[in-house]
Amino acid sequence: MCGITGFFQTEFDFTIDYKWEEKIINMKNSILHRGPDDNNIFMSNHVAFGHTRLSILDIKGGRQPMTRQFMGRYATIAYNGEIYNTKELRQELLKYDLEFSSTGDTELIVNGYLVYGTDIFRRLNGIFSIAIYDHTFDTLVLARDHLGVKPLFYTFHHGICVFGSEQKAIFAYGVKPEADKESFQEIFGLGPARTHGKGVFKGISEVLPGHFLLVSNPYDINELMAHKTYNPMNYPATKLNSYTLDQPYWKLRSAPHTDSYDDTVDKVKYLVTDSVKRQMISDIPICTFLSGGLDSSLVSAICSRELKEKGKILNTFSFDFVNNRENFKPNAFQSSLDRPFVDIMVNHIASNHTYLECDNTIQIDYLEKAVDARDLPCMADVESSLLYFCSQVAPVNRVTLTGECADEIFGGYPWFHREELLQKDHFPWGYDMEARGVMLKDDFLNEINIEDYSKNAYLTFLAKTPYLEGEDSVERRRREISWLNVQWFMATLLNRMDRTSMYSGLEARVPFADYRILEYVFNIPWHMKCHEGVTKSLLVEVGKDYLPYEVLYRKKSPYPKTYDPQYETLLKSKLLDIMADTNAPINSIIDRKKAVKFITKEYDYGKPWYGQLMSGPQMIAYMIQVNYWMDKYHLSA
């Protein structure tokens, strides 16, 4: 796993002035955390690439950027990700008499591009953000994996396309961070989620999942789209400006499900186990995150069984908070602590386990580090704690597999089951606008109008749902919720996982985010997904071969958080101190009287304003992050 960055323009030569080399070096250095093992740059007349490398596969032969040629055509690649069907694709490409000088997937992709053009992206099973410079056509190609597991941001600065794995790389080029009205609408109306394709900062965009961009000379761009190298599918392209086209190479589609329940179980079992096994590939030892829930336990059990056959023991890690056993109170969203179920699983799979805990001070200290990692206010302590935990795992194992995305795809969240949430005409995980604006000045709230902004985002994406003709209203609504979960809630958690792990040079893989699994499960009717009333019954069926009864039928419990009341006290004190500073940027948008009233209240941990975990304390923590974000980037509302 790595970090990529660069810039491209067809009209002048970047090699004639040393300042351009300084720029690409600065950009590369800004994301060294994503690849602490090696870094390098590539410069040509019209393009510069920077790459930072976390060495997982082909440790000696996979240095980037990498240039290859085929039948007189040349292409250079900078790539972040892992490809899990490398073996099969390599066999296909060998038919073209291509020479491979390495065993890694980077060379596979660039050679695949030279043979198949942009159709190579559709053929990849993996997680990736890719930049390719096509020397023959003097064209930059930016591509992102099917589900958007790996980030890739870009902007146009004085006609130059500037891109990077993180927004900070674009700022290191010299683009000034700016926030406009829409930025704050994203932060307060949708945050910690954000609209697909938007980087929140003014002028910063993100390559959409399942899409690639073509950036070329304005006179050539239309001709390029007619060339087989660049037009592998019949999906319509969108012209972003005179020299950029946005082209989807994959879309999630609806289709009739004709398999029986038993056949469906067998297919899901194959897809899940195949995905986990494929994602275990590594030249260094792997580990898993183990919460004792169905999803992470299933991934861990499959990995453990595979490693045992090779005489190896799996490392597993669990996360909790100091004093949680004493302070925990069950609620509608979190009914049990993880520790007892982790103990059961550790004994069941005989893993080499490490119990990690985070205390109040660390969690608060990492709130600002989480903004540094994400470049934005994020999931408050839900993110700061994971950032800390990843920093503790990375020195031991640099590759981990997680259980992320199973709930979104298989229907595990409360809004799939609770009627009042299922039928909510809004994002069911983030509809409470009153909580979002409870500390903000009235005139600021009136200006950004987060109610309309959030509702419009919901309706816009709802209208894009790939419906299946003939579905009844109930099944149609569940399809809508599935679609929105993948497009929004899952995307937020994937962003969180990428940034918290890569900030410490840890590669986190998400086997459930295999597009093959999503394509199949998206079209399975609800009576199979929740067979005989069992939540995620298809995964339960898969787990019967791997998991003990207690874990198999454990009621869903989300990522843990602290229940120590002292944490909330410390948060309140920190926000009051911030507001007491007349130079604190958040004072321009926060109403002191409203904030003090909010801070002095007691909160019901069972009533979140985002997801299942973000309630009153997390709103306070979020405001602390917003202040730090505004101050760090010198932003004003």
C-alpha cells in the first residue's frame, strides 16, 4: 500500500525549471506516512509523479513510479493498492509475449493498460487508486477502485491537474486551502460523511469509485474517447472541462435473483471465503482486527484456518477503553461489551492475541491527529481512538484484514430492521439536524441551511437507485436503503479505515468490500438476507463452518467507545477553553450561550446524531475538531 501524487499539463515543459521538481518532492513528502519504506519521483516534459511505498509484495522489485513499453507504446504508473487476481491476469497477459521483471501487481497494471487500455480497470479485483501517464497520447489517466476503498483527490490550478492520495498533497503543491459555503454545508449538514466526488475544500474533487478520468489536450480529448484504448464500456462519459472527461468503467446494477436459498448460501460462502483468502496474500505476516462480532470473527477464523495449514499462527488485535467494564451500560445500539466474545474467539481459533486499550487523555489528544490524518473533521473519538489503535498495531504487523462493510452489504444495521428508521425519508443514520446545529449561531445556520442541503443530497442519490422492475414497495425501499448505505455510510467508514491505518503505515484490507460480493448480495431479496428473522442470516450460514454458537448469534454491537463519564467532562472543559480564546476560529460560528447550555446537559448515549455511536459527547468532540481544522488551514466561515 502506498501514496501517490503528481501534476500534469500539456502546454509547457516541467523539466526546464527546478521549482517543479521541488513541488513534486514536497507533495511526495507530505504523504510519506502512507509509504515509509521507499519513495521516488518521475518527471517528464508534461507530467510529474511522486510515490511513497509501503512494501508488502515484491519488496525488491516493485519500486515506483514504473515505466513499461509494449509494441512501441510507453506508459508510466504510480499506484496505491493491492490487486487480488494478479495471478489470473498475469497468465492472460503472458499470451501477448510481455516480459515481467517483477512479481508484483504494479507491473501487471501498467502492462495490462498497454494491452487493454482503460478496460484493465474493469478487470482488476482489488483496491486501488492509479495514475498512468500515456506517453504516446500525452494523456493522464486517473482511476479508482470499484467501491472507492482507496482515495484519490484532484484539482485544476491555473490549468494544471494536481492530484494526490490525500488533500494535503495538493496543498503541498501550492494550492491554498479554502472553504466556502458548500464546505460548511458538508461539514455540518452531512459530516462526518461527505458527498461522493467532493473533497470539501473549495475546488478539491475526488475521482468517483468505479470511474477513471482522462486529462489531455483540449483538441485531443474527444478523439481519445473514440479510441479503443479509452472507451472500454458503453457508459456515457461526462465532460468536466475542456480537457477532462469522467468515464465510469463499472456500475452497481439491479437484476432478478433466481438462485434458491441453498444455492445462494453456497455462492455467498464461496465469495466470502475466496475474498478473504485472496486478501491474505502478502510477503510479510498479516493480522486481523477481532471484535468478537460476526464479521471480524469470520474473517479471523478463515485466516487462522488457512495459516494453520501452513504451520503458522494468526496475530489478532482487539480494541477497548480503560474502565469500560466498570462504566458500560447497555443501550439499544450497543448491548454488550466485546471482551467476553473476543476471549471466546481467541480460544476458538488459538490466535496470538493482543488486547489494546485507549484512555481518555489519549483519545482527546488524538482528536486533532485524526484531523491531520483525514484533512477534515471526522468521526470524533470514533476515529481518534482507531487512529491510536492502528499506531499500536503497525509496529507489530503492517497488514491487517478487517470486518468492515459486511453490515452495509448484508443488512446488519438497525435502519434495515427498525420500521421507523427504514421508512425515514432521509439518511437514517444522520437525519437529526437539530443536534447538528444546536451550538451554532442562528445567522450562520440560516446561511448554510443544512436541512435543505442534507435533504437534497439524500434525494439526489435516492433518485440514482438502480431499481428492479416489479419489486413491491417494501423490497423497493430496502433496495434504496442498501444503495444509500453503500454510497454513503460505507464510504465514510472506508475513508476512516484508510486514513487511520495509512497514517501509521498500516495496510488495512476489507474482504467484504469485494465488488463481486456486493454485485451478488445487492440483488438477493430480503427474506434471504434476513432468513427466518435472523440478521445477516447468509453470513451466519457461512459462519457455521467457522464460529462458535455464542459468536455466531451475538446481537450486533458496533465499534466500541468509552463509557467513562470523565471523558465527557474533559471534552466539555476543552471546548470551554477553546471558546474562551478570542482568536479561536470557531467563535465566528458558535453561539456561546447555546454552546454552554448544550455542554452542561447530560446525554443519553443511546440517541446518536450520526450512525450508532455519535451522540452528545461526540458532538462536543466534533466541534473541537472543526476548530482545529479551521485554525490549521486558516479557514473562515
